Amino acid sequence: MTKRKKSARTEADRWFRQGAERFLRKIGVRECMHVADIGCHHGRFTIPMSRIVGSCGIVCAIDRDREVLAKVRKTGKKEHRQNIKVIKVDLAGNTFTSIRRNSIDLALMYDVLHRGYLPETYERRNVLRHVYRIIKPGGILSCFPTHLKKYGLTFERLLNEITDAGFTFKGEARRRIAHDERVVRGRVFRFAKPACSRR
């Protein structure tokens, strides 16, 4: 590993240790919430979310990879986090049946909605439909899209896919966030499920 890459990785690790909870509070994570980390990978957002929501809250760590979920479970156990529910799903096809309809206050979809992970439009639409189902009316979807240009997507097209799933666009913030072992200035989008939704 080059000195520059090592330095960037150290900065990203520091961000997760020192800045992740502050970031998550800014996007709306609060004590006693039921939240979902969709495409949680190694759980670097799952763990700080579990600290914020506390023993009265729940974090659903959702991914399709058994190995990374095992790591999330192990890390949670090491840090005595008993409020993490690890869930394996095929994001493109699973109906998230283990999560009740209208039970999630806030869901993260960070570094998930791109063609490297969900290559077909119908796969992204499917997972968004399931996410819409589990979020409470008035609940929040926080989305940090990445790798769009690399895989031939645009922000406009992706945002349209999210609103087509029923979400209402609430705004965008440019925030410092760790991604791929670097700290970047990312575009973080906020959507809401309409409060009157019956879907």
C-alpha cells in the first residue's frame, strides 16, 4: 500500500471513529428509532447507528453477503451491541419479509444503488419498492449514490427511480463522508415516505 493510500485509509478510519455518529445525527438518526442499513457491507454505519438508537431502538443490518454479515455480527458482539438484527437477503429479489411493513423510521442506502451492485433497472426498482414498504409513513430514506458515472447512470435518472417508487424528495446536502477508504464531499439525498401513504 502506498503512503498516500495508507494516509487516506487512516483518515477514513478516523472519520468512522470520530465523525460517523455526528454525521448520522445530522441525517436524522435518533434514540429509540428503528433503522435499517441496507447493503450494510461490513457495518461501518451499522455500529454507530446502534450506539445512537440505544437499547430502546433496533438496527437492521441488511446485506446479501453471508461473510460480511458474520463480520457485522462479530463486531456487534465485541462492542456489546444487542440491538442489531442481521438479515441476509437477495436485495434484488427478496421481499424483506422478515421486516414488518411500516416499521422502519429511517433507512440508509449508501453505496448501493448503482449498476455494480444492482445492474438492472428492475432490480433497483424492486429493492426500492421493498424499502418503501418497510419504512413508516413519514419515515426517511437517506441515500448516498456512488459510482454512477462508472456504470453509466446519472443522478437525475437515479433520483427519478427513487421518486417513482413513491418517495418524496426532501433535499440534498454536501457532506464529508468516508467512502472506499477515503473521505470525500458526498451528495447525500433525503427522501420521505408520504405521511398519508397506505402502501
